[in-house]
Amino acid sequence: MSSIPQTGVDTGRPLTRRYKRMAPVLRGLLWALIGYMVVDMIVAFLDPGPTHSLFNLVSLTFAWVGGVVGWTLGIGTWESVVRPAFGYPMKWKETVGWRRYFEYSTNHKVIGIQYMVSSLGGFIIAGTAAMLMRLQLMDDRMWFFPYSKYYLVTVGIHGTIMMFSVATVFMVGGLGNYLIPMMVGSNTSAFSRLSGVSVWFVPAGILTVAFSPLLGAWTTGWRGYEPLASQDGSGIIYYYLGVFILLMSSLIVAANLVATIVFRRAPGLTWNRLPMYAWGMLAVSFLNLIWIPEIMMTFVMALLDKIVPLPMFQSTGSPLVYLQMFWLFGHPEVYIVVVPALALWMEIIPVMGRKTLFARQWGVIGLVFVMLLSGMVWAHHLFPTQQNATILPFSFFTEMISIPTGFAFMVSIGTMWKSKMRLNTPSILIMMSMFNFLIGGLTGVFLADPAVNMQLHDTFFVVGHFHYTIIGGMVFSSFAAMYYYLPKFSGRMYNEKWAQLGVYWIFLAFNATFFQFFILGLRGMNRWVPVYPAYLRAQNFEVSIFAFLLGFGFLYNIIYIIYVWRRGEKVDENPWQSKTLEWTTSSPPADISFEEIPTVTEGFYDYSDGVSTES
Amino acid sequence: MKDAVKFGVIWVILSAILEWCVYLVRHMFYTTATIQAVDGQHAADFIFYVVTPIFAFVVLMLIFGFTQFRRRRNDKGGNSPHQFRTNRAFVGIWIGVSLVVNLFLFVHPTASAMENYWNQSVEYQKSPNLLVVDVYARQWQWMYSYPQYGIANAVNSAGNGELVLPVDRPVQFVLRSYDFNHYYDVEADVIHSFWIPAFGWKTDVIPGETRYEYAYPTELGSTAENQMFRVQCAEVCGPGHPYMYTGMKVVTASQFSAWIQKQKKLQSSS
């Protein structure tokens, strides 16, 4: 029985009719441009100060809202959401074929792929920014960028787009939207229309941030630190707005995933049987629901501080308030990034090892406690900033959070013990991810210690540490997920030899690059500098070479995955003999995943069938 | 059981080898020119020794996953013959050890090093020998004044700000973001961070607030000889951030008094 809601009224007319209108992406861009210009003119007209130009900070802020509204309507929500809301007959109908990926859709699989592709776009833009940074750092003087502010805005764009459109989005908005409804045995996500709108915020946000330097370079990095931001180039307003809309998208994803997991589970899918990745998505979505509104409001305040302007975060106000409010979100953000990766380890290892998941309840407890504790550690980002007397409690919780994080290792290791591990690309990537994240975590123990932190803070040691957690944890796990689910998404299988080539390539290049960041930091290389003392030049030069190799390695894997998706060898529906529900559908899944909603009678990670169990 | 024993033996050997490597590379702060830097170095060493067996444990598990527990090429069979949902002893030990290790690390070196550091600063404040240096950070320069000696702005021969400290004498840095040369503009300044890599710490300079930092230099050195002796802004503060550094020196007491005399002469002549 299908439970797809009837979103469209079938008028009986042939589908081809609707292609007479402009392609949705083009129309979205056109409407965005119109909305942008019209709103800008209206505001400039209403607020005709003698010092105001036609484009001033206030009018550009409102113009941006007009642009995003135009983009969202143009992409298809005008016919499908707005007009029906006012009682006009719904003329919109879900498209078929490749075009459906380039317009509004309510199908969670289409939306998932849209999120993944947008996120991939962000990864390539921000990755290119990283390559430009490494190019500049090959020499100790300004040579690639004309002024240091262009280097600093590149750092900011790299960090902002990576965090808010890749790290927060790929595994949650992308994989989560695609997989979670199937994992819980539902044919739709809970808020499929809202979700269809929110995915289009991602490209809008990425482009807003990427083009922000046109208004003036901002130098604050991804954190928008005050009071620097209030005197920085005007492009900072599009940093706030771009991040705002990206976070809005993630917030909707979170609401959608929580509602889907809570209310759309198939009969018999109790909490004790819920797949690990679904638990991960639930924990992450609660984190998003708690902390994203907080940072969105902070950014609204910072935006007002800039455009009104107000002195909230200057020395007459309190510069520290912004910093505290940023990291109050900023640290949970780190776990928003990593929790899906931890969940994925526990999802894939039992399948590849053909062995029952070890100590499942502790894995779930770990995810939930990471979620709870992550709100209590934020000020460790401020150890040199805050007064020394306030450091210790945050140091305490920072050290304690390693305990629930460690449970993910315990479960993964316990499952691996005496398994029959199939050493293929996904499982190798998972083990690499564990190795990298282990280094990221253990270097975090050094940073949690205030006496050590006071030396290492704001140096490349910290940069190395968080790249080990985020690339090492999240990006490697995302590639594992892509190779693991390729047969699901496309019905095609990669070639072990070519895939493993790419995987070992990125592993070696990643470690060669970022392990040296620790040494650079210890040798006195500080952050946010395009020029640095000459004694660090040789090592920076050589690190850049490895960084370029890493960049090409990622590119190789991305191209190879796309190639297999299109041209790979056809494969069975469930090549890994996985037991979770998403593998009981056809590969690739039909529009309606489950012709009949399945009934779950047991957990998905029990491999004791046909084996005499040990105690 | 055979696997467990094998694992245990290799783990002990691997940990011992890695601990030995840590012993070889343990001086990871490169230059430790103050008591505070040495204390930080000791804390870092201690943590390094504690986390190394943990690192060895997980990495060895991953290696076992790659070797011992991998599916053999000709093995077309199904599930692993060893199936268990949990192991109370393993889970109990894991949780117990991770609790103990973390609580222990919090007590030492985290809390102990901080207590040590606070005690040192209290002791230095009482010392009649304390040297007070007012440090002004603004976009994008450092300025140093020595109120005890009436030196308002210490400069080198090129006229750039220069920090000169005597060895074996406690120093109090008073960190502010306004200075005597400019009227105070509330919009003007941003957060900076006062960092001397060889001193093992950094402290942010917050507009509108005054911060204190203490050091007890124990080694002679200068920027010209070792770039770890330099004052570097460590918090991004705008386009001039990478250029916000000055040279510094740690000199003997007699060199210091000679330098003070020179600065005084320089000031009276200007």
C-alpha cells in the first residue's frame, strides 16, 4: 500500500505541456535577479539618505531577501506551494527523468540527491579556496594574493562553505534525506514539501558566501569574530546572510528527520531495533534543533550591529558576548559534523564483518551523551580569551566528552573482533576514518589541557586537530557511505582496484599534509597569516605539495563515483547482504520504495543465523 | 582466547616501542624559555605518555581487522562463526578505564598545572623584584612601556617597538588595547592575542578589558637568533594581522640596565 500523499491533482493533460515554461533553474535565477533589484530599489527609495548610494548595506540586505524569495519561487514553489496555499488549483506534477533533479520535488530520494550535489558543489568551491591558500603559503611573502585581506577572505570562504554546506549538510541533508525514510520503512519523509523547498536554500547560501567579497573582503575567518566584523569589509553581511539561509536549510532538515524517525517508523520498528544511522540522525537533528536557532539569532544581531550600526560587540558593549554566543553553537556544530560519521561506522562494520553488532546500547548511549555534553564545552575555544579563573569547568567537560565519543570506538572495535571482515573500499575507508579520528581525538586531549592549550591555541596544531576530526572523521566516512551505497543509489558497482587506488591515495596524502600541521604549529606557525617567518618556509612548501595531491585525490574519487553511478557494472540489489530495510527495496529504488510497508520483527544487526552462538 | 593473548602481547610491545619514541621526541615545544613554558611542556609530555597506549590499542585493533580478522580470499562462507552481542568484562573495563583516565588527566596535569600557574602568578605579584610591562595592542602594532623605569615607549634602533626582558626575574604583562599616543576610540580596536612562542602561552587582548599575564624567563635569547622569541599577534585582527609582530630579547640583568639607560636617553632626547 502506498502512503504517498497526493500532492498534485492530475489534470489528465500530457506531461510535456509543462515544459513550455522556462527551465526552473533559469527561471529561479531570473526571478532572483528581479527580486533582488526590485527590493533594492524600493528600500533605496524609501530610505533616501544623502549619503546612501543606490546600493547600501540596508538595501542590499533586503535585496538579498528578495533574491532568495525569487529564487525559491522560480525553482517551482510558486506553482506547487504558494498558489495552492491561496486556493488556486494545483497545476504542478512531479516531473520524471533527469529534469526532476533541477526543480522543486517532494520525493525524499530526489531531495537527498539534490542536497548531495549542492553539498558537492560547496566542497569543490571551498576545496579550491583551500588550494589557493596552500598556493599562497608556499612562500613566506605575499606573492599569489595581492593583499593579505584577499588571503583572509579566502580562508573565511573555505571555512564557512565547508562547515555550513558540506560538513553540516552532506551526511544529514544528503544521506539522511535519502536513506532515513527507507531505513525506517516509510515511503516519504514527514515534511516532504518543506524539505523540497529547503534544499534550494543550499545553493543560494553557497553562492551568497562565495560572491560576498564583491562587496568588500572580510577578514574574520568562518567565525565572524566581533568587533573585527563590525569594521570589516561590507561583504561580511553576505557572510551572515549566506550562513543564515544555509542554517535555515539544516534546521528544516532536522525537523523533518526527527519527525520522520519518530512518526514514520514501520510497524515493529521499535527504538531497540532502530538502525544505528537513524539513531545518529536523531541525535544530530536534536543538536541542530537546539543550537541552530541560537546561532541564527546571533547572526541577526551581528548583522544589525553592522548595518544599523550598533555598538553591541565593541568595547562599549561586550566583544566577548559574540564570541561566547558563536561557540555556544560552534562546538555542538563539531558534533553535528562527527556524530553521523560515528553512526556510520557502527552501521557498516557489522555488515562487512558479517558479525552481530557489539554492545549496541552503548553505541546509542554514546551518541546521545555526546549530544548532551556537547553544549557544555564551548568555552575551550576561548581559553586564551576568557579569564583564567573560568577555564577549569570547560576543561573538565571537554575531557569528559571523550568518554561517550569513545563508545563509538568500543562498539566498532568489539564488532570487528573475530569478525570476517570483507576488506573492500567501504570497510577500508571506515577503518581509515577511525584511524584519522583517533588522532583528531587524542590531539584534542592536549588541547583540552589549559597549560598546553595556551601554547597551541591559534596555531597550526589546532588547524591540524580539527582537520583530522572533520576530514578524517566526516569526509572519509562520507566517501565510505558513497561507495557503500553506490549500488543502492545507482544499481551499479565500482571496481575494487580503481576505488582502492583512490582511497589509499587520499589517506596517504591526507596524513602527509595534516600530520605536518601539528609540527608546524609546534614550531610556531600561527593561523590566519599569508606571510610568516622565513624559517617555516621549507616545511610549508612541502606541505602544500601534499595538499595539492590530496585535492586531486578527492577529485579522483568524486569523478570515479560519478562515473560508476552512470556507467558502472550492474549489480544485484543487495550486494553486501545487508539486513537494514533500505536494502530490501530494489536498487536503485523505485519512486515508491516499498510497495507494501514492511513489518519489522527483529533487529538488523544480528548475524548469528546459521551459527552456533557463543556466550 | 588465543587471539586475545596474542593481541595483549603485541599491544604491550607496541606500546613500549611507541612510548620510547615519545621519549625521544618529547621536547615538542621546541623552545621553552620560561618556567611557564617548561610547565606546559611537562603537561604535554605527560599527556603524550598517557595517550600513547590508547593510540596503540585502537591502531592495533585496526591492524587486526586488516590481518587477523579479514575474510580470506577463498572463503565464500557466510557469517563469522564467532557471534556475541556484548562482553560485560570488556565493556566494563573500557568504561572504567576511560573514566579513570579522563578524571586522572583532569586532576593531573590539567588542574595541577593551572593551580601551579596561579600560585606562580600570586608569588610573582608579591615579589619586590617584579618587572611590570604595559603592553598595548592596536591594529597593527605592539607597544611596550616600562612604568617602573618611566619608559613610555620602548623602541629599537629602527624605531619599532621592542620588548626586552631580563633573565631570571618575574614579569607581569598588563595587556590593554589602548595607549598613550591616541585618544581612545571605542570603535577602533579589535581582539588581539599576545603570543611569545618561546614563552609557552598566549593571552588575548580584549577591547575595554585589562588582562594580566605572568612569565619567568629562564633562558637568554633574541628574535635574531631564534624566531620562537618573537611577539606575534595570534588572533586574526584584520588585513594587518600577519604583520603584527615585534622582535624581543631576553638579556642578562646588566644588559637590561644598560638598555634601560639607553631608552631613557632616547626618551629625553625626543
